[in-house]
Amino acid sequence: MSKGVSGAVFRLIIMKTSILCLGFGALLSTTYAFAGILAGPITNPANGHDYFLLSPNSWTVSEAEAERLGGTLAIIKNAGDQEWVFSTFGNYGGARRQLWIGLHRKTPGGPFTWVDGTPVNYTDWGANEPNNEGGREDWAQMRWESPEPGMWNDSIDSSQFSGVVEVVKNPKGLKALHALVGQWFEEGNAQKPCYVAASGDAVFAINDSNHFSGRLVSYRDGILFVAAWQVHGELIKDKILWSNGTWWSRKPVEYDAADSIKPEELKKAAGKQYDTPLLQ
């Protein structure tokens, strides 16, 4: 794109790119019917986050709908989260509901991780769970079976369970996301332009060299999450350090790949729990 392109044309190109170059999460949303909203938003007074209850559908479709709403399936960080989510939605409308949460295996039979990369410091598995029965139980749910109602079970991607969506209300984070709008360059390479584009409250990261886009979600502590890519980013000075070890810079730079970013900075940005490639 030449430097002489007007702002209006630039925005049009960005919007066309964001429509045509959908990330995996958006692709799933268009491939399958959306899960309907049964309830919400309901605010958890303990953390200020909004929650929605979805109609029964698979974990995959429910997570896609959660991302469309600007969040993810519920992240259970402590016993308080567990109690509130199950007491609010487990018997909603007088019907016992099996509830999808945002815990899953990225690879069959692998370790369970939260969809947004939150460290798994709290769990509430039922007796002998997770057991990966049949070798294909890669998604977590809160179940109603006695004597452990509310405790977690690993399950196949059943379409019979209702997803609980969690949306972090973070006006400061939204403002910070809008501050990222504009052109970036993958690892400072002028031949690999990237963009951040906004449409209302939705902000998209677009990797033009790989033709993928994904909605950016800003969480507290300055961490960005691209749900469609399943990667995190940390803003350090004029660079975004992605959790797979790549980075974007505001301007193209002449750089020595070995010296441009300090290894300890990449390690800090990635963390042990963030090991998924940027584009799968």
C-alpha cells in the first residue's frame, strides 16, 4: 500500500481485508449456526464481568458465539467464580443445565488449558475426572450428576450443553485497543505489513502477509488476546510481542534478528502456557 492512499480508502481496504481474511474463530461462527442467548447479560458483583447463558450447542459453536459477543466461555479462577456461575446458570429457568466452560485440550489427550491462556491454578474436577473416556473427551463442562452437581467433567463436543459466556468489561482496555489502530510491520519487515482496524467496539488484528485476521480482546495488565489465533500479545514500547515468539513494530526497521528483541523479553511475553503457533 502506498503512503499516498487516503484515510478513507485505507479504512475501506482494512474493512475488506477483515471481511475476506477471517480468522479461525470467525470462520467457525459462519460455518455453524450461532448458539442463541437464553439469558444475560448478568453481572457477577464479585468481579464486575458480564455473563450470558447460551442455548444448547457444541463447545466449538458456543466458544465461537462467545467470541462474537466479545468474550470467551467462562474462565473459572477460584471457588467464588465456580459457586456463582453454577448457582446462577446451573438451574436457570427451573431446568438442570450442563454448562460448558472455557477449559479445553488444544490437542487430543493433552493438558487442559483455558481458552484465553489464563494459568490453570484452580480446578473442580469430579471424582476420577478428567478420564478422557474413549480418548476423545477434550472439552470441560459443569455437570449435574449426583452426588457432585457443579463439579467438572471432560466430555466429547456434545451439542446438548449450554455455554456460559464471560465478557470482561474494561473501558480502559477498549481505549488502549483503539490506540493500536494503524499499520504495523511483522518483525519490522517493510514487506510484511500488518494492521489493527476498528469497527465500533470491535478491534481486529490483521496479518496481511499470512492473510488472517482476528478480533483483539484487551484484558487487564496490558495483555492482548486474539481468540481466533489463540495467542497473546504484550505491548512493550512500540512493539507487540506475541506469545509464539514473533513481534510487530510500528515502523519498518533495519534490524539484526538476533539483536532486535531481547530473548528475555520474548520469554516474558510468551510464558510457559502460551506455546501455540500464531497461525495454525
